[in-house]
Amino acid sequence: MLINKQATIREIPVSAFASIEELIENAIIENGEVVPGVAVAINPEKIMIAESDSETKKVLLKSTLRYADGIGISYAMSKKLGEDVARIPGCELWLKLMKASVEHYLPVYLLGASPEVVTKTRLALEELGVNVVGAQDGYFKDEGTVINEIAKSGAKIVTVALGSPKQEKFIFKCREVLPTAFFMGVGGTYDVFIGNVNRAPQMWIKLNLEWLYRLLSQPSRLFRQGKLLKFIYYYLVGKI
């Protein structure tokens, strides 16, 4: 069990978990009730961006739950703690959280993506029994109105798909009005869920090569890999 254990990666504390189930049961839902807070997925790219962008660093440190999304983070944490730290893909965490919300009768609000994607996501979740109390696409103009609608919905779990760092900035504004909810930034998870975007084949995922699959599928991501190389350098010289 890795409950309550953390490892600091380049000044960013990251919580360690042995599995997605352990994370949900000990950091998001306790005794059938939501633990209020903000979850942020941590990967090497985000750590490196935080090195030069004070706003990103502030957002990461302000979050109440930082978990290892990238294999580089889980590997570095495992070495620091001397125990296996699970890599927890955000899209998998989100889906298992949605299923857990059914078990505990927790209302959910969906925000972000296109009108078509968020509508399809809502319908698919409702078929699973999820109590979706509201949904709003990401093309809104009046942020204050949307925040008030979320607060009035009675949602206990709010997932936001606006991309980083926009989604995190929105979450912290929303949390000021709705401090009793659990918030999670989910990026492109809705698109993955309804089949608009395919994840890597299971073999690539099991080999922890999902990042490479995405790179090969989207060569435009290549310029972003400089941050990964810098992270690897820090690890090799013992500066992680």
C-alpha cells in the first residue's frame, strides 16, 4: 500500500498509488462521499513546463491531488520510494471514477469539448447509469454564468475538458463557488471515451510505450519531446 506516500519531482510533490482503485478509494471517495479537491495528472512535460512557467507551477502546487500520469514520473517515483508506483492514465482514472459515481449515487457535471462530443459523452455515461446533472461544451463566452450553472447543478464530481492549463485555471475559479465538489481536468478524455480518438493498442500500453505511439501517430508532437529529453537528463544526473 502506498497510501499517504509522496515523492517530490523537481519541487512538485506527487502522490503515489499502487493502482487506480487505491487512488479512488483513498483520495477521491471515502465512505461513499466525495473528498473535495482538485486532481491534476503529472507527466514529465508538465514538470518541465513548470520549471519556466510560474503560472503552471502555481497551478500544480495549488492542486490537492497530483498523480503520476506519465511513465517517466511513475518510474522516477518508484526509484525514490523503493516501491512500485502505478502509472495512472487520466482517461482510465476518469472512466473508473464515473463507474464509481454510479455505485455511490454521486452527481456528475461534464464541461468542455465540442457540443457534439460532450452530448455523446453524456448520453453514453447515462447508459452506464451515471447521474449527469449537467453538461456544457467548451465554446462558452460567459464564464461566470457557466460557473453558476455548475454550482446550482448540485454536482459532486466536475470533470473539465478544456486542455491544460486552461482547464485548471477554470477549475480553481469554479472551486471558489463550489468548494464541496471534486474537480478533475481531463483534456481529450471525452473524445477517447466516445471513440473519436483511439488510444495506443494494448500491447503498447502494457509496454509503457503509449507516448511513443502518440508520437508516431502525431509527428507534430516531436518538437515537444525536447522537454522529455531534458527530464531524462535530470534523471540520469540525479537531479529529479
